[in-house]
Amino acid sequence: MRKQLLSLLIAFSLCLFAACSYRYNGVDISNKDYGAALRLSDFNGQPRSMADFKGKVVAVFFGYTQCPDVCPTNLAAFRDLLHKLGPDADRVAVLFVTLDPERDNPILLRTYMGAFDPRFLALRGSLEETARVAKAFNVIYAKQGDVAGGRYTLDHTASTYLFDAQGKTRLLERYGETPERLEADLRQLLKETS
């Protein structure tokens, strides 16, 4: 009996040590409170904040629908990640914040998100609201090209921000992170909230 108890205690300690020793691949930004600034409407016109996603790991990405490369690549990566997560994908929310509310109307955003995954949600605000949220997240963006003619692109920060299930800012995942490393971080955040 004593030997079994000792074996059980050792096994529990090893599991605890393994969980505590996980090194995230993303940059630790847990000292930031980015989630407090996220107050925008979704493509259905419903006001949203981090409180709406309590209990889910949340990925927040900034971009625009006419982005030629970074945005669709990132959204496709998250679509594939959710597929790999299986049933755990229901515990993840992917939020796309448009930096181009002048062109990205709610109908366009709904269609764009649906092309990747119907679970993805796009958020938008006025120009002023967009600037406020982008500044709070330290997201930099600027129009390039034919701005007057409306045929411009946006140079923008391409990182993804991950929040835990309590809405606490946790990680900054750089654009181009390998799917395996991103999946490992997501799985660890999900494990911490199991």
C-alpha cells in the first residue's frame, strides 16, 4: 500500500513538473492587459468584448479583407489548427479585427470569415474606434498606394495575440510561426483551463 502511494505521488509530481515546465513558443506578454481595450461590434452589429469569450482561449488577429497575403495565410493556418484540435476547437475563439472599416462592411466581413471557418468572428468599429483598439494592442498600420482612389493596401502588424480562458493576455505569436509550435501553445493554454 505504501509503495503504491509513493508511486502515485511520484507520478503526480512528474505530471505537475511537466505542466509547469512547458516553454511557450510565443512571446510572453502576460504583463499586458490588451483584452480590456477590445470593445468593437461583430459583423452582426452585436457589441463584443473579451467577457463574451470567457471560458475559451482567444486568438486575436488584425488585418483587412483585401490583404493579398498575410491575412488569408494566417486565417487559413488557424482554420487548419482548429481542424487538428478536434473537439477542443469548440474551446477556441478566433477574432479578426479589421483595420479597414471604410471598405470592410459587415456583409463583406461575414462572407470573408465564412470562407475560412464559420466559427471565426470579425470585429469592426469606426475609424476612431479602430485606431483606439489598434493603439492599445500596439498594432501599427498605414495605407499604401492609391489612397484617394480607394485602391490601397495596408501595411500592418501581423502578429496574433492569444488570451487564456479567463481573458488574460498571454502570448504574442509572430506571423510565420510554424503550425506545430502554434498548435503546441494552443494545446497548452487549453490544458491549463481543463
